[in-house]
Amino acid sequence: MTQLSQRMVELGTAKSEIREAFAFAQARAAEIGPENVDDFSIGNPSVPAPDTVAQMVHQLVDTVDPIQLHGYTPAQGDGAVRQALADDLNRRYGTDYDPDCFYLTAGAAGALCCVLSALGCPGDVFLTFAPYFPEYKVFVESAGGTLTAVPANLEDFQIDFAALEAALSPKVKGVIINSPNNPTGVVYSEATIRKLAQMLTAKSQEYGHPIWLISDEPYREIVYQAEPLPWVPSYYTNTLVCYSYSKSLSLPGQRIGYVLVPRTAEDFDLVYAAVCGAGRALGYVCAPSLFQLVVANCTGQTADIAVYRKNRDLLLTALREMGYTCAQPEGAFYLFPRSLEPDAKAFCRRAQKYDLVLVPGDSFGCPGHVRISYCVPTEQIQRALPKFRKLAEEYRQG
Ligand code: PLP
């Protein structure tokens, strides 16, 4: 029998609760009709990309030499594209990034893998905050490190700084944050980012090496609060930004995003070189060339996120009225209410009796909660509300 990497076999066969919930919804839809199944399992944007994306694709296909359009670009991405991305951020955040701070990738997943592989040395620990995107564990371990989740602050899902301080040690190479957050929808306040920056600065000095802050930002533009989102590198110099157009422009299948290494980061030249080297070692070659050009021409635009706000308001207000407890989500397109019994998996099984498909928080390192992805048509939310109500009544009746 062929000898295979045991780790890869395990990764390829391991069950994902999100995928299982989605598969259940698909199977039920085939049996009883999609109009009878309310699937809130998956984070696939439900609003189309803005029209300018299709217009730009047509224009590029009609006007650019196909050899160039579909050819390889430099590994870090087309120079003019990187200039456009730098101009966009500089305009929005008053920064002075240049094209050579950017490395274009296949989405945020590609960006995270490059950053973690660039930083990761044997024995390194990376911290993140529960609840967290489950793929972080896969990416960190593939880069040779180990992931430790700092327990959640269940009240508001801001950072529990006492818990963070307890988790920090000289082995910590980096801390991964994700705001707006999947799965809570919570946005870190400026006070949280400021305090985090202070603590990491002090600990970096104490340990004699930088603790890198990896800011995973695929939901950066999907924000409902009035205050602007803090631009993390302005608070902490050793920040590496992982960005994606999957959610902001509704382009998850086109696999386009970037790593930003600010020039002020410690050992900039080496860190940027290591990110490029990681991309090479991972076989990425270059990010999809057509969509490099598309996103460079769509800076400052988003899909119609007003639909997500409407969905959030409708669902959050109704669930709270029904007695569900849920932290205030100010971004992304997820709610993370407390499950009505301690075992969230049992709660999700009960919900499935109504063909209401949710994901247990256990998948995100935070039991006792469920994730509801509300990137769905608003009519689906309206249709599902009586099901959420019946479920709550079931628990009230004991
Ligand atoms: N990070 C978080 C928090 C996500 O929710 C996702 C996707 O859902 C990703 C990263 C990966 O995004 P991409 O499609 O850009 O690879």
C-alpha cells in the first residue's frame, strides 16, 4: 500500500460540522423542496458582486491582449495592481504604503497560509481568541506551529485581557485577530485594539522578540456601526494584514486577496521576502491574473451590504424578543446566540426537526452557542422566524 502523509489523510477525511450541516440542508431540500428548508449553515455571500465587476471583466476581455490577460504575473502580483491597492488604503487610512508592501494571494486563506509559513518555526505558538475560524488550526499546524485559543469573553466577545496575559509566553510568535468576526459578528472597539497593542508591545520588549499581530480582515467593509473600524497597523507596527475580496465584493470563488506588510514593521525586508518565499514554497505562483486587474479597478466598491444590515436587524430583534441571548454584532453576516441548552449540538439537532439548519459553536472553539449565517435572502429569515419561536417555546415548556 502507498505510504501517505497521515496528517493529510486525516485532514482530507475529517468531518466538518459546517459541511455536515450544509449537506443535511441539501439532502432535505432534495427531499421536501428548498422552500421548506432554512439553511443558515454557510458563509457564502448572498448578494451578487457589483455590476462594475462584470463590466470590468467584459472590458478587460475585450481590450487586453489575451496572452497578457491570462498570463503569469510577477509572483507578488502585477505592479500596477499593487499600486492601485496601495493608493486605495493610503486614501482611506492616511498611510503611505507602496506596491512593494503587497503580496497578492488566493483569498484570505492563501494570505494566512503565506504569513503563517513565513513566520512559523518549530515550537512556535500562535494565539487566537475563541470563538475563531476553524481553519486557523489547520493553517498554523501546516506551518509547523501550534494554535492556542484564548478563552472567550462571553459577555461581548471583546478580548479578555487577563486570559490573554495568562496565555502569552516567550514561545508566542503571533496573535491572530479577526474583526469583524466570524462567527460572532462582533467588531473590536478602538479601546480593545489600543489595549491589545499596548500589551503586545510590552510583552515583545520583555521577551526580546516581536509578537506579530496577524489581522485577518475578510469582513473589513461589512460594518454596521457608525464609528469607523480601527486600522490595526496604525496602532501596532508589527501587524501583518490578510485581506480578501471574497466577502466585500462577493467573489469567494475567484480566490483573490492580499498580504500587506507595512514598511515600518520590524525587519521589513526579511519579513516581506519570507512571505514571497512562503508563496513560492506553497506553489501559489501568482494570484489569479484576471481578477487582480478586476479588483484593482473596483477599489472602494462593495457588494450591496444593505441587505445584510436588514437581515441582521430583522433576525436580531426577533430572536431577542423570543428570549435568545446574543452579543451585539456590528459587522460580517453572522449571529452567535447562546444555545437554549448547554449542549449546542443537541440544540442544533432539535432545530433540524424544523428543518432549521444552524452550526454548533463547538466548531469554533466556543460550546454553548450556535452560529447563524444570515447571508441569505431576507424572505428566508421571515420564513424561519416561526421556527425559531417554536424552538424557544419547546425549551420553555421543558
Ligand atoms: N478568515 C475568515 C474569518 C473567514 O470567515 C474566511 C472565509 O469564510 C476566510 C478567512 C477565508 O476567506 P477566503 O475565501 O478569502 O479565503
